[in-house]
Amino acid sequence: MSIKNKLSPDEQSELIDILKTRFEKNPARHENIKWENVQKKLESNPEKLWSLSEMERTEGEPDVVDYDKKSDEYLFFDCSTESPKGRRSLCYDRKALDSRKENKPANNAIDLANEIGVEILDEVQYRHLQSLGNFDLKTSSWVKTPEDIRNLGGAVFCDKRYNTVFLYHNGAESYYSARGFRGFVKV
């Protein structure tokens, strides 16, 4: 892990406090999960703490949404009410960004996700997130696009309107100020 991808002990402690407060405020997102166990995992995985801090820095508000007994990992999703502000106005991937001749966005969702050490939610994960609350009522979020759609130049995104989660399509090179992406990290 590079030094730039590492938090100081004070930064780690501050982030753990933020995550603990969010965890305690939103118990319905993680029933039957004990914070003490989550904290032990966080403290033993500083590289994951860095990714969680990047999720926090870009206003994703990461929180625990599941635990995988088989892999002994906690799953953190971006749980901000709207698509994270620090990750909007992005086309889908590098190929889409490179295809734009003018008015290029600053980055693309896939590369930015890789830079901050997260993966983009897929449709199933996005629907799971929506089962935990109301998200993206005013914004939308790119989701992992199936290869057959991407190979044809498209990409997919989701939002929630009329109390329903919708999956839409767009050209992968498109970008909008109200569309970002939600990520996840396993710890």
C-alpha cells in the first residue's frame, strides 16, 4: 500500500468514530451485526479504512449493510441519501471518456471507483440498498453494466421514483450533474 493510501492513526480513529456514529444511527441497515466486531475488522485492515475514508471524503456516507459469514467480511455501501456529490458528472468508463471529442467530463465512474479502492454497485446490490431506505430520489447512480450492453455502447443506471426502483440505459459517454455512482467495499 502506498503512503498516500494510508491514514494516520488520528485519521483512522476519527473515521472509525464517524462510522460508529452512522452505524448506531441506522440500526435497520445492519440488524444482528455488532459494532465491536466491525471495529476489530476495520482496525486490522488499514487499506480498507483508506477506501472508506475516500468514500466519506466524496460524500458517500459509507455504512455496514451486510455480513458474509463464509468470507468473514462486512459489506459497506455508500448510503448517502443522494448519489455522492463528489462522484457526479462522470461518464461510465475510460472507453466512453476517450470517445468524447468535446465537453469531456473530468473523469469516469469506473476509473474513479478504482482510484478510491471501491467497486460500483450492480443492479442487485442497488436494489438491496433501496430495501434499506429511500435513496436517489432526486439523483441517479451508474451501476455495473453487463458486458453485452457495454459492448453495444450503452451503460445502465438506477434511481428511485414513485416508490419504485428503476433501471435505465444511456450512452456510456453521457454524463449529468445529478448522476454519479455508489460504491462498496468489503472489510
